[in-house]
Amino acid sequence: MVEEELNQYVVFKLGDEEYGIDVMGVKEIAKPTAITGLPRAPSYIDGVFNLRGGITPLINLRKKFGFTPKEIDEKSRIVITELDDKYIGMLVDDASEVLGISTENIESTPELVTTDISKEYLKGVGKLKDRLIIILDLEEVLSKQDFDKTLEIDENVKKIQEILKGRDEKGKDVKKEETKTPEETNKEDIDKEPEQPDKQDMKDEETNKKDTEKKTKEELSDKTL
């Protein structure tokens, strides 16, 4: 008996519809975390978030597909994808399983799909008992335009990181130690004003001088006598 060839898909929801993307393009599924908005970013890019110390752009799939946006809730998930060695997060309503769908149960005719999503994003439909899984083409969903935008975001993020490197944990500016050449050091030493002697030291020196003169005069007087 020939074993069925199963294709593995990460399944997630947007509204009442279920979507699938090839599991090989998914790094992990995470709960939403703090998201930092970016000025001048496209409307469907919600911002960036911290992924184990790295800054990752977040695409809101509802906005990307032209659906009505919704607030993030306890079911919301971020599907972290890896494409061309870049990580990009996709915000979805829910994501909780990986399904295996046999090749013979995948219909590659997108005309069968009754969805408002542009056909260019569709790869086919997986039929699984009483469920229909709309299979997305990840490379089309994360288009070159998205990569261009994320590159712009990366540049902004790098600038932010450079600024943050100059701050301590409390957010205060950290003073950088300046490295000076020997010539600069010598010049600074020459330019420095000579240190003024302490007034008390001057007074003590004057007193000692007077005592010495008085003693000398007394000695001379004794010799004369």
C-alpha cells in the first residue's frame, strides 16, 4: 500500500476563515508582545517587536488583506516566518495547529475560493473532512514591496539601536571615553594655566624667610660684639 504524501501546514484564522502556510516557512508561533510603531510605515505594518534581542517587523494580515482591523486579544498570535534569511511576524486572529493535508486533497484552482483576498496570494484549497483550508503563497504574501519596506524599517531600527547603545539601563546618556593622541595630550598640558600656589603656603614661606633673616642678623651682631 502506497503511503499518502502529506503536506504540513500551519493553520491560522482571520475571522471565520482558516488559512494555511507551508510549515517550512514558519519559524515559530508566539503570543503578542510589546509592539513599537514606526513613523511613515505602510498602514499594514503595525511596527516592530523584540524577538530574542532582534528587532522584527510585524505585518497585520487583516490590514494587508483589506479586512476590518480588530483589537489584539487573548487568542491573537504572531506567526513568525522566515523567508530569504529574514524574520517577519504576521499578526493573525488565532493559530494553534499544524495539519497534514494529502496532495490529492489540495485543489489548486483558486476560483473555488470564496474570499475577498486577492487571488495572487492564493496557492490552493485544502479539503479536510468538513473543513476548507485556504492555502496561501507565503512568497506572494510577503512580497518584494514588503521586503523593501522592511529594509527601510531595518535602517530606522539600526539608528534607534545606535541611540540606545549610548544610554544606560535608566535611560541616561552614557559618556563615551575619548581616546587622545600623545600630541593632543601634550598640547593640553601646554595650554593649561600654571597652578597657583596656595595662599597659606605663601604666608608660611614669607614667615620662614623673615625668621631666617632675623636669625642671620642676630648671629652677625654676636660676632661683631
